[in-house]
Amino acid sequence: MRCLIRILSSSVVGLGLLTGLAHAEEITIATVNNSDMIIMQKLSGEWEKETGNKINWVILEENVLRERVTTDIATKGGQFDILTIGAYETPIWGKQGWLTSVDDLGQDYDYDDLLDPVRKGLTVDGKLYAVPFYAESSFTLYRTDLFKAAGLEMPAHPTYDQIKEFAAKLTDKSKQQYGICLRGKPGWGENMTFFGTMVNTYGGRWFDMNWKPQLTTEPWKKALTDYVEMLSKYGPPGATSNGFNENQAVFATGHCAMWIDATSAAGRVYDPKQSQVADKIGFTAAPVDVTPNGSSWAWSWDLAIPASSKKVDVAKSFIKWATSKDYVKKVGESEGWVAVPPGTRKSTYALPEYQKAAPFAPAVLTAILTADPAHPTKDPVPYVGVTFAPIPEWQAIGTYVGQQVAAALSGQTKVDDALEASQQKIERDMTRAGYIK
């Protein structure tokens, strides 16, 4: 009898294994080619081993990723089971019914551990439509050794006038040493993410309360003039080709004295495995001009499941794994604690290992928690968002203006002409869409 039970048990186990193999799935994940996502891909073999499922990775440059996933989601193409999208797309696409809600990942996921403003930005009508993989604001990174050698001191809250002065003094093109690196690659999520904060702090806004574009106002002209001057005189050559990843490489190889960009960069440029200047870096707040409002952005890169996916349960299993507390620890133990995904979980900032490895952590957390998308400008606006307006038309608007800003930077057009062309196009687009009566 016992032998029969053992035989039957073995048969059941065997059938169970065969059933598990029969139900193994392959999911396709579209993601951006940032370092944090490359680490996710590297470690994902553990999830594949645990679950028996496989992943087809589609890793794309930021602008290309946005174009591909936007087209697929809008046409219900069903190419992807998991999308890497941001704080702009998530609420719009969730409201449209294009995303699957992800409120049911289990009590052990600990939703309350997610940073409140990040979670709020991904929630529509009480439903969470994406989970944050990493979140960021922006700040100023600088070379402490170059500042010391030049007898300069970086203030806790620099102004753009001070940044221009420092950039001039720290530029030595004969040594390929550039005073400042800023995003110049055109795109609403590339140059316009940074330049949008300049416009905000210079006192500008995208739209007035009647949704009329404001791109020919004095704050826009002053901000674009200063932006073009800083990069033309004190930036690296070919700045219109440099986005986040390119500038990170320039800074990490020691060719840039200052870099104003995402707080998520800190973990990479402080990592001696990735940076030649890891022990020579300081950080301070993003610069301001006439107002602190909107001087630093609020953003998150998030994992979402399109409603068109036929493998929702498997997709939920992966996004739970990749955004869990355990995943943070996996990254810390395998890649170094300085490399863990920032800005998503409160518990990350309580880890002694992370506190020791990441001297920038308190500043990053403060920047994320104090960025205020509800009050992004000096004057009132009809939208919520520091570097974007959460309307479907925004991607086309931001991309076009990004192209005009890049044209002004490269000298193909003048500042006033770039802004006038942008103003006219946006007025047409907003009128056609019914925002302007």
C-alpha cells in the first residue's frame, strides 16, 4: 500500500512538473537602455529560473522606446506584455483603459512602503496602473577637485547666474574639460525635461489658465538664451546629440565640471566600477532663478501591463519581483549597494548598507519628496506636472519644441525664431484639439 502511495505520489509530482512546463510562458518587455534596466535584465534570470517562464527583452533608446510603446498601446497592437513608461503616460493611459490595474500584487508587496508622491502619480480614481521601478528628481552634480583647484565654493542653493560664472571659470577645452553638461538631444523626455525646469524657474510657463501657449514671453527667451550660451561656450562639442546617457558618460570619464540632471544618476557616477571620478563628486540642489517653483523635476520610470496582454498573470509576477524589497537587496548584494534603484521604497532609505554606500541618499530623497508637480510655476497654470502637461497632445508638442530648441543650440535658427515657430504650432494644435476657444 505504501509503495502504491509512493508511486501515485511520484506520478502526481511528475504530472505537476509537466503541467508547469506546459504552462510556461514567454513575455515580452519593452524597456529603456538606462543602467538600472540593464541590471534588471541581468538579474531577471533568477525570476525565469524560479517560475519557468522566459523573457523576450526589447531594449531601446529613450525616444525610440516612447514612440514604439505609444504606437503599440494606442493601436492595441499587443506586441508587449510589460511596458516601461513614466509618470506622464501612466495616468493618461490608465484613464483611457489602456493599462491593467496592478493593485492585486499581494499583501506581501507592501504598497504602503512606496513613496507617497510617486505612488500618487501612478494612481487614477483610486486604482494603481503601474509600479515604480525607480523615481527621481533633479539636482546639480559637480567635481569637488576642480572647484577646489579654482578656489570656488558651490552653494547649497545655486542660482543660474552662479552656474554660468562657474562654468566659464572651469572650462578648459585644451584639456577637454567642459564647465557644464546639459541635455541637448531633442525630445520631450530629453532636452525638454531639463530645459522645462529652466523655463519654470525663470518665471515662465507652457500655458496660461486659458491654455494659450506662452512660448514667446520674456522668461522663455531669457531661459533659451542662457541655455544656448552655456552649452555653446562651456559645454562639450556635439551637445545636440547628448541626452542623459551620453552626458553621464562624459561626466563619469572626467570631462565635465558640472552636470544638472536626474538624481538617479548619483548611484552610477558614485560607483567606482562605472565612474572615474567617483571619489571627486559633490552634489547640491538644482539651480534657481526668479522662483524655486519647478526648478527640479518629478519623474518615475515604471512597469505597466497593457490591457492588450494575454499573459497578465505572468506579467504581474515579474513586475512584483522586479519592484519588491527583495529585488532591492538582490541588486545591492550583486551589483553594490550604490546601484540599487532609488526613489521608490521608504525601506530602501532605512537600509544601513545603502546609507553607508550612498552619501547622496538623503539629498535624493529630499529632492523627490519636495518636488511639487501641483505648483510647477510662478504664475498659475491649468496643468499638474513640472516638465510636462498631462494631456494626450503633450508628446507631440514637447517633441516639436525640443527640435526647435536643438536647432537654436546648433545655430540652425535664432532663439526668437525657434520660439515663434513653437508658439505658432502649439496655438494651432491646441485650437484644433479644442483647448483654445
